[in-house]
Amino acid sequence: MAKLTTTRRNSLPKSAFAGPGRTYPVPDKAHAVNAKARATQQVKAGNLTKSAKAKIDAKANKVIRGKKGK
């Protein structure tokens, strides 16, 4: 996975995050795949709702498929 430093993460626009509150950064395909995996883990742990996971997955899928957008 590409390295995402604190400085780089802080400079990303809000649209580069899949989760609420600038969580689950998805600036590239590797981070998008990782965001989906972590969201699944958080649902299983009871820390994330299924509807929030669905939104994260939808945003990550756009990055994985190479589509730009919000």
C-alpha cells in the first residue's frame, strides 16, 4: 500500500475520505480496498453501522473502479 503520511493525509480534500469525520481515506486503490476491509471489521465488532459501511463501500468502489466523483 502506498504510504500516507500525516502531512499528506491532512492535505487531502474531504472528498478523499469515505467515512464520517475524515475517516477511511481512499486516495488510491490500495487504500480503498483497505477501507472496505476495516469497515467490515468494525461492523463485526459493533463499532460501525451497516448503513455507514455501505456508504464507505460505495465510495471505495468508485476509487477501485477508477471513477472520480463524490
